[in-house]
Amino acid sequence: MTASMTPVIETNCTETLHHWKPATWEEYSAYRDDPTNDRMRLFFNEGYLLVIDMGWEGIDHASISDLFTMLFAFWFSQTPDQIFSSLGRCLMEKPPIKAGAPDLVLYLGDNYPRWQPGEKRRIDLNQWRVPDLVGEIADTTLATDLDEKKHLYAELGIPEYWVIDVRGKRVLVFQLQENKVYQECTNSSTLSGLPISLLEQTLSRLNEETNGSAALWFAQQIANLKTD
């Protein structure tokens, strides 16, 4: 973990800064299993816990989250033989050391998590492989999305990490290097050949139109990419 992880009290999503606090896995588990915490997003990394009270999801966050789910679908519609599964906001755990609930979770191929009756409603990373891509919709959480969460996902070995900066209308994409450190890139590897600049252009269209219209515009642009 980085030095920025200071021991402070629990935060909520109305604050501009989110901080981690020391906790055991047992304390994390108790928080997770408390039925009154159903709107909390939890993150845990080797003795530090982050609790974000999402409350009712805001319009911007919901709009952008749904937009990127649509973008995944339109992108893979160009390659219908590619199996993909989008499991955004599902809690992932690697007991007893790491856990997180990214806004975007993407698996490629047929080896993706499947829930069976009687199982816990989360992804056990001791049973399933890590996703090919995760992402965060960063409004009030940009600082920790680019710091502690970035380290968490890198240490889990997730190949690609996206941060969507809501206020700055930016999309930051990082790819995992051999030294287990993320490096920013200009093209996605998971969505092979997709320029990040096109994601940012799509995101900027939300200033004037709906997420559905923006997604349809994106679909037209990638159709042109495929034919160029």
C-alpha cells in the first residue's frame, strides 16, 4: 500500500476526498454482511478498508456507467464470435487479503464467473480468474481511483484499468506491465485497437445528448474504424 493511506474515519460519497482506514479482514467481512449496508461499496487491501456510501446513485454516475456498458456491447457486436461478460459493480474478493467492487468489470472468453444457487453473491477470485478489465466512474473519488484502487487492481493482476473522470471528461486507461505496475496508454488492449480519444469524444457528447445517443454515435464511429 502507499503512504497516502491514512487512518481516518469512514467517509461517504458527499465528500470530495475518500480515505482508507486500518481494518482486519474480519471487520471488513462484518461490514459486508451487515444487511443495512446494502448501498455501501467496499474495498479492502491488506489491512486497509475503504467504505463509500453511495446512497441513491446520481444521474451522472448512472448515465456514464450505463453508457460504458453500451459501448462494450457495441464494440463486441463488431466481432460476434468474441464471448464477453459485463459484471459491473459486482463485489470481487480474494480472501483474506483483497476485495473491491469496480463500476466496470469485463471478462473476455467463456471462463467467466457463474453464480450457482447457494453460493455467495460475489466473485471469489480464489475460484475464478481476475477480469480482463475493470473501471471506475470517478466523480468524487478521483484521488483514490488513481492511487489506492489503482494499486489494488494492479496487485490483483488485472490487465487493464479504466478511470472515467466525470468532471474532467477524461478517460484514463492503464495497462499492466511485467513489473506489475500500470502504465497509461492511448489504445485499449482488451478492446483491441480502440483509441482512448474516441472514448473521450463519446463521453463529451453527454453535454448535449443522452447516453443512448452518444452510444449510437460511438457505434457508427467504430463501424468506420473497421472499414478504414
